[in-house]
Amino acid sequence: MAYVQALVPAEHASKHLLVVPREASASLPDLAAAWFADVGWLREPAPASRPRRMAGARFRGLQAATRDAGPGRLRVGDEHGADGPFPVPAEQVAHLGLTGPAHVWALGRADGMVDVRAGRPAAYDDRDGIARAFASALPVGEELLVVRWAVAVARRFGGAVLADGRQALRPDPSGAVDLTLFSAHPVSARDMLALLRSLVATAQVEAEETAPDGGARYRLVGATPYDGALVVQSQRVEQVPRALAALGWREHGPFAHQLAWRPHDPYELQAEQPSGVHVIARARMRAMVARMALLLLHSRAPGVLLDDGGFVVSPAEIERRTDGVGPVGAWV
């Protein structure tokens, strides 16, 4: 879907535009640091100055000059930056799925040059719609990473991305299902299976082995007749995701407990517009994955949760995934 409207100054109009709710802008540097090294302000946004009445009889009735908020530039990767935020009213972004005032960030090369792109995509159906948006020539290298990051941020906050300032990408926030809990506490396959069976009574151990470091590595599967399976994998890792770099080792530890949905038709995970049956199953399994994560977090493995975009999420955010779903469990 092509979209043309002046959301940013003309010099930024052909860049990739990330549109997010106004309150999400404050966390943008942290979200960038979850994907890119050496993130930092090249120029910090200038705060707006409020008009103030000048004191003294000689200035009666006069006000000091005001200064509008100026956009900043955030380093994103080695060659790219994010200029913004540019505030826009709710009515300008309503058709992009946002319901309130928004901020727009313009993503492009920091040196003002144009990125070199590859050829046409081999297929035009992908979860994020990137192949559709770049039907004539796909981004490569860091530009592609910047676009994927922008889509992940948009999914996190219910925002949108305008590729090259025109093609709208509106990732569905409910498409984020999988979670990973990083903890300093290992969980045995037996204990994990007991938790999983509280949601899927027929859950089984699919694979289990002793890792080279002496720890346990296993995969459990809780299969349901209609909605696919909840797959739990646990292992000790040598490196943790970049999003955890700012946290202390005791807060997250080396044990990764991955909770993922495996639908009956895995192809639909890569479809930008999946079938209605897939969407219904996804909603139920999204709530089940969330409930499993909370059970594990509160009973066995305190730690830090990451969503499938690689961003830190709070337990309260995960709890909201179960709202309005009803009892969380599987018919078997």
C-alpha cells in the first residue's frame, strides 16, 4: 500500500519512516541498542521552550522569544541514523492504525548517501511485508537490518513503517507470540514438564541430552489438536542477546528458556496475511505462551523476558496478552 503525506520535512521524506505512539519515543535508544552496537546521540533532540512573560515595567506585555523542539539524530548502526522525533497529530496517522498523537523517526544513511540495493525478491510473501514494499530492489546489509528493526519496533508498539516514505508496513502486534526467559536458575526437564502439563496435560519430552558443559539441554512439546504445539527448549548459552548487555549478570544469567508456538502449518508464520484459522489459533497460543512464561518466571526461574523482536518485556506486558482470552489451557 502506497502512502504519500508530509509527515516529516522534505529533506527526510524519502527515508524509511518509523511511526510510533508519542510515548514510545523515549525508549527508542534502548530499542536500538538491542539490535545495534555503539548506539548514541549524534545530536540530542532540543526541548521546546515555553513562552514566558518578561519582568519589569519596560517589558510590560512582552514575552520572551520561544524555541520549538528540534529533532535529534540517533546513531543506528555504523552507517545509519534516526532523525526525530517529528510530532504529528492523531488524525494524520489514524489510517496507519494509531489512535493518538504520534512521533515519526526518519531512518537513513548518516552521510546523506543512497544505499545500494540488490535485485528483485525471489518471493513476495513474508511476515513483515518487506519483499512487497521493496518489490523492485531489496535492501541489503545494514539497511535491511535497519528496516527489520523498524518493523520490530512498530510491532512492539502498534505503529507502522513507511518504506522509502511511501510503502506502508503495519505489523500486527498480536503476531508476536514467542518468548525467551533468561535466568540465572536452571530448570530441570522434570520440573519444566510439570509446568507445561498444567497447560497441556499430554505434554512430552521430545529430546534431552547432557550438554558439553555438564548442564541439561532439552526440548518439550505440548501438542494440541487444533492450535498446534507449545515447544519449550532450555539450554545454557555462552552469549546472551544484546538487549541484556546493560543488565547485571545476576539479573539474567546464562540459562535460556525458549517458549515458542509451532502451528500445524508453519508456512503461515511467514505470511503477511495469514488465514483466519491461523489467527484464531495464534490468539489462543499467544495467551498460552504468555501464561507458561509467567508460571516459569514466578515459580522456577526469576529473570528477564525477551519477545521475538529481541526486546526486553515486563511481566505486566506479558500478563496483558492473556486479557480477554478466557481460561488458558488446551483441550486434549
